[in-house]
Amino acid sequence: PTLLQLTIGPGSCDKRMEYFFPEKECYETVMVEMNFFDANCIKMALGRWLSLNIIVGSVLVKFPQIVKVLRAGSVKGLSFMSSLLELLACAFTCAYNHVNGFPFSTWGESFFMGVQVLVILVLILHFTGQHALMAAFLPFTGVSVWVLLGGVLPSEVLSALQALVIPMMVLSRLSQVVAIYLEGSTGQLSFLTFFLLWMGSGTRVFTTLQETGDVLMLTNFSTMFFINFIIVLQFFYYWNASTAKLEKKQD
């Protein structure tokens, strides 16, 4: 069932339970036999519940970053290349999973995060005065998304693009790590955003093991868990430096 079917229509309660227990055997074990202690069924339901929470959280995961940039009127500390690579990775992930028919619950956050990353890219171009590039960037992005999601590319090509997501995301985060190091502070980066990304990628390792077992996706989430942790550590390391720079600017 789709996420929409979970909340509307007749028998919505049963549909909710079918979402958490997609396998008929588990559904009957829990709902019919009332056996609430089957380990495999518990792990399945937990994976689905975590996936749903990740998707809901991803709707606003970049929101603190966007708000911080708008309030400051600055994109200091943000890397355009890092955000661009992240947008491409989100697009490739959405296309790969969509074509392979994987449940939306296993990759939906990539869609919502991609939209938010696009907003951040537009803000970077705006606050750096690159308005001509911004005007060309938006329609190009629209056409690219249509090509990826419209079934134009064969599945082999999409698999190759998904394989590129791992090095792309590594480069994306490493370029952000380098930008923070060179700046000597985290600038306008949002700690909450990167903390949620770190926690989300770790949770995705578990849900991927439970729901699809896809090796590409598992490697991707495991790698991102490690690199996001490095950026979280940078926030603590440069915390005093960022605070001092902010106080100096206010003086």
C-alpha cells in the first residue's frame, strides 16, 4: 500500500498494519494469532516505523540550514560544490529506487532532501550575486530530473549512476570538511541539520538491511554515517571559534 492509503479509505486500520507487516505470514502472526513477540516480525515493523519517521523528518531536515542562511543573509561556510554533488546524489538515488520498484519508505527522504538542497543551491547563487547562473540552473535541473525519473534511461545506466552516488557523496562531504577547515569555523552551517543527517544515515543502515538488502544502498548509507560523523565532530572542535567570530562581528 502507498503512504496515502495508510490514512484514508475503508479498512484504513488494516492498511496501516499491512504497511508495518508487508509479509502475509507476519501479518497473520501478529494480527490474527496475536503473537507480539516474533523477533522477525518485530524487526520488520521496527524497520518500517523507522523508515516512516525518517521520511517525515526529512521534510524539514534542511530547514534549519535554510532559515539560518536567510536570517544571516550570508552563505558563509557553505560549499556550492558540496551541495551540487548532494543534489545529484539525491536525484540518482530517487531514479534508481523508483525504476527498481523499491518501496517509497526506503528512499523517500532522498526526494525531500533533494528539494531542500535545491533551495540551498539557489540561495548560494543568490547571496553570491550569480543571478545569471541561477536563472539557467533552475530549468536545467528540471530537465535533468525529467530525464532521470521519466524512464528515459535504461536500468543499467541508472545502476551505474547509483554506483557513483557513493564517491559523489564522499566528495560532497569532504569538500564541506575542507571548507570548514580552511575557514576555521562552521560559519552558517546548521549543527541540527548535520546531526539529523548523521542519525538518519545510521538508521538507514538498519532499515536497508531489513527491507531491501541492496548492497549499493547499504554501502552508501554506511559511508555517509561515517562522514557525517566527521562533520558533527568539527562542530564541537570549531564551536568556540565560530562563537568568537560571531561576537566579533556583532561588536
